[in-house]
Amino acid sequence: MRRALAVFLLASGLGLSQTLTIEEFEPRSILVVPEHRVTRAKFPLIDVHNHQRGGSAEQVDRLIKEMDALNLRIMVNLSGGYGERFKQTLQALKGRYPNRFAVFANINFSGIDEPDYPQRAAAQLEADVRSGAQGLKIFKNLGMDLKDGKGQRIHTDDPRFDLVFETCARLRIPVLIHTAEPKGLFDPMDRFNERWLELKLHPGRGRPPERYPRWEELMGEQHRVFARHPKTTFIAAHLDWLGHDLGRMGALLDKLPNVYADISAVVEELCRQPRFARAWFIKYQDRLMFGKDTWRPAEYGTYFRIFETADEYFDHDRKYHGMWKAYGLDLPDEVLRKLYYRNALRLIPGLDASAFPR
């Protein structure tokens, strides 16, 4: 009977297909609601979480034009490296545009088993700050993939990095730290996992327990670092992967006044809970900063629309990050100003504040 019905429907021109997969399913909503597409930020913007390798003068010129179109006044490049590479990256970006970029240094992990490693790593960071580094970025390899000479995982809260964090406190530069990945990538790939489609399309993103520590273990290590260094300013990348549990993120901010967060790559978590997220952003408006992570200029408009409008039921940019529609938070102007630039100006030393309204 079912086969006969399918044949009848196909013959009737309804185009029923029994081979459609979830990867192919892209329904187009027929809902008609007001739309306010935003291509330029309402206020001048600082992106505290991006990655650039420098490039030729022509490439940097093109980057500046793309930034101008978005009202992006300062980009923080987190991929500065260390030593000579840091100096090269700094010159490539700031040589002609000294006020449009900030560059963070990275930790040198070489020789980590040697007794004098903590002193060498801290000295390298201090030298990079003298060269122009305005912060330190720690990548997710710390805690997940980095191994010592015996093949043992190096934990995020390994005491060998304490001197580096103490140096950041003394030099008054922030540490922007990325630990772990979205929780769903550590969970079983089953019918209950919200990230099932992402794991299907990008299987290399899975974090199975036979290869990686548990998500809770990694985050616990990071939070111990925050607590152990109360004089160091930490910026937790990607809302500390707690965009799905803002109550828990708020408790972390309440407990640790030295911790801030950027919102890079997690707007799809915020846009599905617009009322609660709006109230949460108002409450924690002094602790949050704008970030994008990947340089795809066309995607900035979705971020602006989520934060600046009250639009309903529209698409965000990464279906596989969440198979739901987006809703705008319609943040108050004062909250937007802090998210877009004021908090960054307060935390990151050496930024040019002249292009930003008070």
C-alpha cells in the first residue's frame, strides 16, 4: 500500500522522494515576518577574536577595505606566534595600519620537559610584549593534543605555565584562552546529539573518549587555572563553550571576577534563547566582548542582526551547528557599545580609542 501511494504521489507531480537524507533536507520557510538585514555594525567594532597571517601589502589593503565596510575599526589577531615570527606578523599587519590591528603572542612549547622551561617560556613572552604583543592567546591544543616527551597529555592547568600567567598579570596583558570544543562533539554520535549533523558532515571534529579527555575534565582544568591566578585577566573564548548553559556561565563569572568572555562562533546558541540571552547579556554586559573567529565578512551581518534586531525565525550561517532558526536579542545600545568596543578598550592595552564614541 505504501509503495502504491508513493508511486501515485510521484505520478501526481508531487515529487515525493524516499531517498532524501537529513543532510539534503533544507526546507524553505513560508513564514512571512518583518526583516531587518544588517550589513554594518551600528557602532564601531572591535573584533577580539580573529586569525590573520599577515600577507602582502595588497592583501592587507583589501582586508582594511572589508573591515571598513563592516564598521570594524580594530581586529585582534590571535595568531601572532612568538619570536621572529611574531615580529614578522606584527610588521605585516601594523606596519602601515598601526591603529587598526592588535596582535597577541602565543606560547612556545618547545623543550617543555626541560627544567628551565617555565623561565624560558615566560622570558619569550616578555620579549614578545616588548616587541608589541598586546596579549597572549592559548590554543585548544593545550589540554587536548599537546604531549610531553613520554607521550603523556599536558593538562591545561599544568604548573609549568604558572610563571607565564604570572608574567601576564605583571605586564597587565590579557590571556585569551580556548579550551576544549562544543560539548556535543565529545558526546556519543547518536539520535540524541544536537551536533549529529556536524559530526556526520565533519567526522574529524568528533572527540571520542578513547582519544580525548572528557569535556568536563578539560573545562575543570581551565577553571582551576582561572582560580589559581586571580590577578591575571582571562578572556574565555567562545563563551567558554557554555552558550548552551548561560546560568552556569553566569555562575562562573560571579565566582571569578578576573574572567571575561568573547562570543565568537557561538551565536547560534544565543539566538535560540533570545529572551533569556538578552537578560543575561544585560546582567553581564561588563564582561563580554565581540569576536568572530573566522574571517568570512558576509557572516558578520548575521551577528549584527542577532544582537541589534528583534527579528524572528531567520537562518544563521552554520546549519550544522544547530538545526534551528535564529531570533534577535535586540540589545540596548549601552550593552551593544560595551560588547562592540568599550570592554575591549578597557581590557586590551594599547588600543587606539580615538575612533570610538564615549
